[in-house]
Amino acid sequence: MPKQPLLLISCLLIVVGTAGYGLGHYIARHDSSDVFTQKPTSPTIASGTMTIEAAQLQRKDHYQNVNSIPEILSLPSLFAQNEALYAVAGRANKLLLLKLLKETAGVGNTQQRNSFMQILVARLTELDPKSAANIAIDAYKNNNYSLVHDVFKNWAKLDADAAVKRANRIEEQNLKESASQGILAAIDVNNVAFRIELSERLGIQTNEQQYVSDALIEKGVQDPESAIEEALLMPRGYERENAMLGIIDSWAAEDPELAFEFTQRVNDKLMQQRLQEAVLYRWAESDPQTAYEVMQSLPHGNISNISYSVFTNIANQDPRDALAFIENIHSSRSRSDAYSATVTAWAAKDAEAAASYVAQLDNKQLKQKLAPTVVQYLSAQSPEDALNWAREMDPGGQLYLQDTVIGQIAAQNPDRAFQIAQTAQQATLRQQLSLSVINSLAYSDPVRAAELIDQLPSNEVNSELVNSVIYGWGNSDPESAMAWLNSKSGSLREDGLISLGSQLASVDPDMAASYLPQLNGAVRNSWAENITYYYASYDLNEAATWVENFRGEAVYGDLLTAVASTAASTDVDYALELAQNMPSADKRNALIRQIADQISYSYPQRAEQLYARLPPDEAPEG
């Protein structure tokens, strides 16, 4: 089997597996150093643990004696580690930066590793933006998408012309778009002409009005009235509306009364309503009473979207006041929103009082709408009282109220919750409530959850119940989970084993593979496919070698397809090479068609070449 081509600097950011620092392969494609031609043989860990006193001395000395990632990791706080890295990177030359980047590739914590990468690559952009761009592009191809935008943004601040020229040499469309947006982000929003010029040079369809809109929103922070007057002169459309809403929002946060006064001078009635909604949304945060009064002064109460926000704030102060105000609202939709907001805020503070209020409502539709919110808060305070209330409110045996309470009881006393669930008269309700109890136990105590399932009549046990237990159990004790599933029969056993295989393969594909000799038929094939997908996400060569164990079996083509489809995202040639191993011409052509479909957006010309190789009945129409 030919060796899979390996990507250079992408060792930096290849997708991290469960080991925390698993890395892909690299090719020697960089321009000045072979520092990334080997992948780390072990994770990068702290060189000891530095005391707080020692760290303070290092800070006073500006971290002059810190020169490696292990030394940085030895510092006692995340702030100190980032501070030290900035200091080290700030004085580093290119060679030291590359060394630090390679060490960072082995940092186990994903968030910390990416944070270190951003600092180092930002500094490298200052010294050698071409190398930084190459690193970021390789990282993008290996599923880390943030560096390209940042590198080209920093590069454009230093030399926009050079950054544009490099971006225009990028062939993959999504990658180029990320670089282009980074370049544009570096340009001041008020420099509309320059942003338009760069957009045109980057091949981006220029939208001058969007740039004008961004600039006016920025201006509106300092001079909102002048900015919104200019926005009103823009052509009608999304950009004009976006500018006006952005300006009015920041204005209303500072002076809602003056902002609202301005909206009354807007002649466009639809635009006026949108602006008034935006102002009242902000106004309700600081003065809900006045916001309500202003809302009521508008014709026909035509700003229902703001009712929820206004009444949430009123109810937080006094829900009885909010209820009194509701009766005067003209719009039925606004009234409904106001009730929802009021009862939600009320129940959060006094669930019993809110429950009493909802129970006495004559409007059945409104009662049905408000009851789920109340029961959620009531069950957190007193599950047994909530259950009684839910049954009174839900005499028809509908699920939505009792299910909430049962879930709350199950978190504290699963046996009691299961007992209650079994008293439900309707079979559908009984099954769903039992599922709620079992789901609450499934992860923390899957053995007990399985015991509860075994207590149910056989006609009430379905695949959904069985599979609900498997997720947590498959993580903690797959041997016992499989033994329990093997005690079942028919579709319960088969569906459960398939679910277990999917879960186990995602956690430990090697362990999942060790169980294959015990399996057969559709279950074995499903396990093999899941294992193959996860193997391929780590190492395409190893996955392809694994698939060869199934040559001659009916499942072989499906497994080969899994590897090839994964390979197509990074290495089309290797994916096509795998396609040649397909057991028949029909399956080979189907896989080539699938690969072409996968790359049709990113590499349209290559996709067309592949389509041209297919028989007429396999090629896409048109």
C-alpha cells in the first residue's frame, strides 16, 4: 500500500483524538526549516511545577530564563503561562518560534494548545508572514480553521498588498474566503473605498452598501442622530435596515427616550416599527414601567415582539402589577407573550403562587400554554406537590406535565419515580414515563437502569428503552453491557448491539475491534463500519490496512468507501487510489462519483475531470 502523503506543519493542529495530543503526518514542504518533519513521540508536559514565589521572580525578570513550552507549562497559572509565552515569543527569532510551535503541537489540552498556537503564529506573522501563512493554510486543511483568518488579518495590517497576492494564489475556495475575510477585517470600517478596492482584487463580489452600513454603525456610537440620518438616505434593502437597527440599538442603550423620539420622525411605517421595537427592548431593561406605557401608546399595540421583554422586567418587580397591565394590552399576540413572560418570572421566584394563579384560569388554551413552565419550577421545589398539581392540570393523561415531574423525582429517587410511572393508566404514557426514569439512571447507574427494564412486561420493552442504557454502560463496562444485550432476543438484541458498537468505536476502536469475532451478520457489519470510520479519522493508512481483513466479504466495499470518503477531504489522489481496490466496476464508479461530489465545491475543476471518467449513466446530468 503506498504511503499516505503527509502534510507539513499541520502537525500543529491536526484533529486531536482521545489521547489529547494525537497528531497526523507531515510532508517537508516548508521554506526554511525541517523542524516539523517528525511528529512528536510523546506529549509536551511541564518540566516540574514552579512555586508561586519562583514564578513571581521570573515575572520580575521578564521571563528571561524561560525558553521552551515545558518551562512555560511549569508556571502555576494560565495567566502566567500566556504572559510568559508573549514575552518569549516577543524576543524570539524565527528558528526559536518554529521550535516552540513544534513543542506546542504536543500540548494535551486542546484549548491551551490552540491559544499557544495563536500567540506564536501571530508573532511569526510579524517576522515572516509567508511562513506563517503556509503554517495556517496547512492547519486549515487539517480542520483547524481559525489561524488563516488571523494570519491574513495581521499580515494585511503590515502589508495589505502582499497579503492579497498570497491569498489570490490559494486554490481551495473556502480557504481563500477565510484568508480574504481576514484581510478585509484588517481595514478600518470607515475606509470604504479601500475595502471595496481590496474586495475587487480578491475576487469578492463587492457590496459597497454593506461597507457603508458597517461604517455608519461605527459612527453611530459617537453621533447616532447624524449616522441614522445618513442611513435613511441609503437605498432600501438589507444594508440600510442593518445600519439603522445597529445605530438605534447603541443609541437606545445610552438614551432610550431621545432614540424613541427620533423614531417617530421616520416616515417608513414598517421601518419605524422595527426601530421602535429595538428601542423598547433596550428601554425595558432600565425602566420597564415607562417602556410599557410607551408601548401602549403605539397604535393597536403593534409591537408584540417587545411584550415578553417588557413584562419580564415588570414581573421581576411585582408579578401582580404585570397581570394588571396585561388586561389593557390590545393585541392578543402581545397579551399571550406578556402572560408567558410574567408567569415565567413569577414561577422562578414563587412557584406555588404562580401555580395557584395558572390553576384558576378559565382560558384552557392559555392554561395549557403556561402549565409546563410552572410545573418545571414547582417540581424543583417539591416534586410530590408538583406531581399532584400536574395530575390535576392534566386529567387526560397527556405527557408533557407529568414527564417533567417524573424526571425531577428520578434524579433523587429513581425507584420512587419508576413506581409512579408504572401507575399510569395509559400504556403510551406509562412507557414514556418509564423511559424518563431509565434515561435519568442510564449514565450514572446503567446496571440499575437495566434492572428496571427487566422488570417491565415484555410487550412494553422496546429498542428505545434498551438503547437508552447502552451509551453510559458502553463507556464504563462494555463486557457487562454486551452480556445483558445477549440475554435479549430479536430486534431488541440486534438494535442494542448495533448501538453499543457505535458507542464503543467512538471511544476505543481497538477494543471494539476485539469483539468482532463474537458477532455476525448485520451487527458485525455495522461494528466494522463504525470502527473503520474512527480508524480513518486517526490514520488513513492504518484504516486501509484494517479494511483488507475483509476482502472478499460483502461488507468490504462499504468499508473501503468509508476510508476513501474520509481521505477525499485531504488527499483526493489517495482516495482515488483506494477506489481502484473496489471489487467491481460498478462499485468503483459509484465511489469515484461520491469523491467527485465531495470535492465539487472546493475543487470544481478536479471534480469535472472525475465526472468525465465515469460512464454516461454514472455522471451527473448537465
